[in-house]
Amino acid sequence: MATVWIPTPYRDLVGGVETVTVAGSTVRQITRNLDTAHPGFWERLVDDETDRIRAGVSVIINGVVVGTALHEPVGENDEVHYLPAIAGGA
Amino acid sequence: MTTANKKKYKVIGTTPIRHDGADKVTGRAIYGIDFHTTGMLWGKILRSPHAHAKIKSIDASKALALPGVHAVVTGKDMAVARDIEVEAGETSLNYMHLSDNVMARDKVLYKGHAVAAVAADTQHIAEEALDLIDVDYEVLTPVLNGREGMKADVPLIHPEQTTKIMAFRFDPGTDSGEKSNVAGRSQLKLGDIEAGFKEADFIVEREYTTSWVHQGYIEAQNATAHWNNDDNITVWNSSQGTFNQRQLMAEILKHPVSQIKMVPLEIGGGFGGKIPVYLEIPAAMLSKKTGHPVKMTMTRTEVFEGTGPASAAQMKAKVGATKDGRITAAYAELVFEAGAFPGSAVGAGAQGMFTAYNIENILIDGYDVVVNKPKSAAYRSPGTPQACFPAEAVIDELADLVGMDPLEFRMKNAAKEGDRRADGVQHPEMGNLECMEALKASDHYKSDLGGPNRGRGVASGYWGNAGMPASCSIAINGDGTVSLAEGSPDIGGSRTSIAMMCAEAFGIAAEDVHPSIKDTDSIGYQGLTAGSSTTLRNGWAVYEVTNQAIELIKARAARLWETEPENVDFADGVFFSKAEKELKLTFKEMAGKLMETGGPISVAASVAPRGAGPSFTTHMVDVEVDPETGKVDILRYTAAQDVGTMIHPDYVEGQVQGGAVQGIGWALNEEYFFNDKGAMLNASYLDYRVPTMLDLPMIDTILVEHANPNHPFGVRGVAEISVVPPLGAIANAIYAAVGVRMRDLPMAPHKIVKALQEKNGKTK
């Protein structure tokens, strides 16, 4: 199962812990299963209109920014983060 | 300084003359201000004299009656953009906010906010017409400070805005339902902050403020737009991303993206400030109304008042450490003034502020607060210089309490591969500690200060860098040269760096590659020239096209040698037969045989690279403070930075030096002076004090080449991070020189004199 780091403002949805383990082999499955176990994540993280992770969020898998596509593969022991997408200035 | 993981190259790492050098030094390069086209009109913007006011009415009849005036547009002429958040490059934005920032509709939200635009035969007529537009305002009380703006009894800039508890910008998150100027509240939490502070033997907690500062690019914003009769729009301008701006234009004008062509002209600096659109929209609207191309350029005052500077911030920082110098916990509260619309860089500041250190327990609260000032924009490592200032100053105080050398204290706590950032992500392979070690081994570290009232300060910094998509194409010419097309506006020498990677792959000279930067109809999608990503991502694209071309040429060589392509190999610029060693032709020789072996070869590729690799840096500065006047002189400055593989070392060094100089200005001189009505009082370079070469010594660099393992040439972004440490490093140096801790930027002479008087008990 993948380890999902919960954004701090959402930790009330998971009892205050930093991480939870979630089954799934894509970002879609991970996010859906996270929401099933702890309702509220799908609405916060996914834009149903575009069927993508919301603008302003980047999914990071094992430290690598993978963007906003829900079909991104997630490995069995991967670490998944949902973090702000940030661009720079130069 | 090169680390063990760097490959050997022939072109990469050399310093050829830039391909655009001759045009730029002879004045032939075409910038926006140089652009001219047949039948062109001039546009000018009428801007609000008030920081906060309702627009009761706009009467442009007198202006329209002025001979030579062709059209006037106002916010009422603009379609209402969608109130949604979208990706734009690697950042995100709200179209409605962007549209309302381009031209006010019902309210003006800062002095300088655009309220109308005029097109006329000449600039002078257009300026004269602005005076003839009557705008009736109902002036409102402005909100001019972030902490003040958070209070319950202040005017609401956006009356319907409620505070959202967000994990990220535009997160629908949890709506507090409370109407407020606080647009968003975010938090990063790692470990157990209370336990971490309990473990500490020393705790330092302080408050800090920074002022609004501008990126200070030399070239003002400009745009020429032509809305043709067939509804195709062409825009010639200076921007940090043609494809991003094309998307923004399409949304705001509600026009098909396929009917907008953005033509990149040369750019005279951006540093983040040329990511948004400003003039492009009114220029296009005026062109539609008049049928003529319309050119608009900003004055320097307009640039200061009407574009996006970096946020001012009010911050608290609290850090604890054990007696042996291990940092156990860090807390911060960051209040960033977003300007007139939500979306400061507070999130990026939170992500970056303690990231150079391995701290197991961290809590950072961030507040994004709207105020009646220009909408903030990105500025080189957005948000991170502000946030790292308190972090580095408090860490310096802790080192003092623990009794450790400040650089050794940082080395003891330096983040390494596998350590976690405040947001929980583990650091990849990088050279943070190597930078600190290199600085400690430097002549600068070992040198004496050589006089009284002199002090040395150090500070570290982090910036995450970005990837973003890129496209390029190449055409191999018969003489063995290569025409290379890409689409990223070249701010820091990227076209030559990209050409060098192409030359490296083919085993030819950098001068044999001819790079050009194309418009949005002529090249595949490009991300922003931002996020320190351009050389990295276009290097990936070049890697793809050169590999593809080499395979095609192998097949041509096989045809010549009457063998199969798998029997041909390529190394060091030479194609050769694996079986018959005497059969070999250089890339140039093969280029001359393309026509006889099947015709010309050209290749295009698009990529979306991952694994950008973060930047780390540590700076050291010696200052001398005049205790009578408070003037600070920078005596010596050294920046040590992990730069990955350097493609063109001069450009890398220039980026490091340029960022350091901007940070020095941020620390010592630069600030927007606002009066109590929200008017900027120093909107010119005469009064907005940017450091010049006469103010500074040579910025020494120690360039640590820790190659990015996720890039074919080892590139990691280098352009932004060096603006981060100077704020803290100089504050720490001033303390070392004269014993006062400066916590309010800029550290201007009068503030230092006052602090010295208070220290010496001579407060006036």
C-alpha cells in the first residue's frame, strides 16, 4: 500500500495523523480510496469538471512532481503528497 | 568545484560568445519598444488616483472628441471572466481576478489600477485624452497593512470574500464562512512541535517585517496587438511565457486560443514580473475597436504602480536548539500582503523557509491577506526571501546562544538526502552541505575582517525549482550546422545554453548551432521562462531531438556503407561502422551527404520533464557599518551554490551574482514608500534605490556542480535561489559589526542609527 502524506489542514479528516496507508495503483485510485476511508478528500483534491487534480495542486510521488493527471501510476510502497504547485520568477 | 557525479563534456562547461550578443550590443535586437508596424496607433492607460474607491461613472465623451483619438475602452467593455482557478504554466490563477486586475470594473483596488484605455494617433494625443476622461469616484478607506487587514473592524476589499482554510492556493478547502480580508490560511506541520520545543535548551522568538519590493527589470511592460478583420489576433510583446499568455488572453477576451498568436520579442528582464498579462488585453480590445494595430508601453511609474511587485510580509519565527547545537523545533507565522487580489507567495515561503535544515518538528502558519496595493506577482524564488529572513536571523541568534560558529551551526543542522522538508517530502540527491563545506574552506571564511564596525554574516537558502513542458525542433543543414528552434523567451542566456547542449550531442561547436525563439504558431508548447526551468526542460527537449536525429543519420550512414543501421554507431561526433573501423564520417561530413542518402533531416520533440532537482545555497557577507550615519557598505560577498552541471559557467555565475545583488537591494535599500492613502511616493528609479555596481564589490561565487541525476546533462535550475540568503546574511553581519539585530527591512541607515541609539541608551 502507498503511504499518503495528508496536507496539514486536512488532518482533521484522518484523526490528526501525518500519514495514512492507502491501496491503489493510480492517483485516481489512491484519491478515491482515501476519500472512501476518510470522506472529504475527493471534493478537496479533484476537479470533477476536468477530471484532474485541482489547479494549484501538484501530486508528488517519491519526491518527484508528477502534475495533476489522475492516471499517474503509484507503486506499492510509494510515498504520495498533495502539495501546492509553485512556479518561480526567473 | 565539481563533485564526483559530473560527466566529462566538450562543449558543456565552456563559455562561447552568446548567439544574440552581436544584435544586442549593436542595438539591432528587437525589443517591444522597438517594434513598429504599418498603421499602428498608440494606447495609454488611465489609472486610478485612489487606493480604494467605487467607480460611480466614467465619461469618455470629451476624450473621444479630441482629434486623433480613435477609441476608448473601460472595464465595462470587457466580458466577465470565469471565476475559476486554473493551471497557468506551473502556477495557478483565477481568471476573474486577473481580468479585474487588467481593468477595474466597479471598484478600484489600488492606486494605479487601470480604469480606461485610449488609442490615438500618437502617444501625446493619447496622454492628452486621458486627462479628458471624467471618472467619478466614491473614495473608500484603504487597507494598507496585512496584520491590520486581518482585523474584524476594517473595510472589506472584496465584501463577499471569506477566509478559506487551505492546503494550497485555490483549495476549496474549508470555508470559514467568515467575511474577511484574509483570503486564505494555510499550515505546514511536521512532527510534534510542542515536544520539539520541550527538548530545546535555547529558544529564540522574534518578529520581522519586510516591505514591498519590485523586481526592477530594466525594460518596462509593452505590447502591440493587432485584431485582424478575420478575428485572428497577433500580439508582439515581452513576456516570460507566450503560451501561458495566449491562454490568459483567450480566457479574458473569450476568444479561441487558436486565433491568438503571441510573438516573443527580446526581453529586458522579468524575474517573475512578466508572467501575468497587463497591456496585452487593452491593446487587443482597442485594436478590435479601431481596426488598427495598437502599441502600448508603460512608463516607469506605471511599472511600479500598475504591475506586480513582491509582497510585504509581517512574520514571527521561533526556533529551539539543544546545548550541543541541534535544532529541535521551528515555528513561524507568515502574514503576506497579496495586494488587491488573493494569491501571494506565502505558500512558497512556508515551503522554503526552514528547508535548508533537518528539523523534525515544524509548524508554519501562513496567511494570504488582500490589501489596497498592486496585486503581487512572482519575484525570483517567490515568497522565499521574505520567509527565510526571519528563519536565518533567528538561527543566527541561536548559534550565538549555543556558542557555535554560525556556519558550523548550519552545517550541523544541514538537510541531507532523505531528510524531510516541512511538508513531509524527502530531499532528493543534492549539494546543500557541500555548499556550506565549500564556503568554510574558502579564503573568505578564513580572512580577517580588518577593522572596527565590521562584521560577517552567513545565511542559507532553498528553492525547489520547476520542470514544465518544452518543445524544440532542429533542421540539419548541408554544411554541418544545425538550425534550432524553441519557444522560451531568453532572459538569462538560455538560447545559447540550449544550443550548447545540442552541439554537445552532435559533437560540433556551439557556434555551429543557430538557435531562434519562435512564436506560438511556429513551435510546440512551452512552459514559462520561470521556475529556473528553461535550461533544464529545453535541454531535455534537445536531448530528445538530437537522439532521434542521430538514429536517422545512422540509417543514412548505413545506406552509404551498404550495411544495416544497427551496424553503425555514433560517439564523440563521429559515425562509424562497428565492423569496419575505417568507415567513419563526422557529423559534419554526414550532414553533407543527407541529400544523396534520402533528403534533409529535421526533427521535433516535446517533453514534460520530471525530477527538476532543488537548489541550495549558503552566502557569506562582510559589512562595515558607519555608526554615525547608519550606512552599510558591503565589503566582501561570497555565494556558494549547488548549480548542477553548468552548461555555460559565465551565465550561471551571472545568475548567482544578479540574484545576490537583488537580495542586497531588498536587504538594504529597496522599498515602496506608501503614504497613508496608499499612494506610492517613490515610483521612479531616482527614488526607488536599487544598488548599482558602484555600491558593491565583485560578488564572488563558489559554484558546486552536484549534477542532477534526473537530467541527461545533469542540469538543475540556478536562476532564482541566490536572492534568498542576502536578507538574513546582511542582518546577521550588521549584528556582528555593531551589535544590533535589525528585524525590519530594508535596513536603511536611519533605522540602524535609531537601533544603535536605543542600544546605547540615547533614544531621541
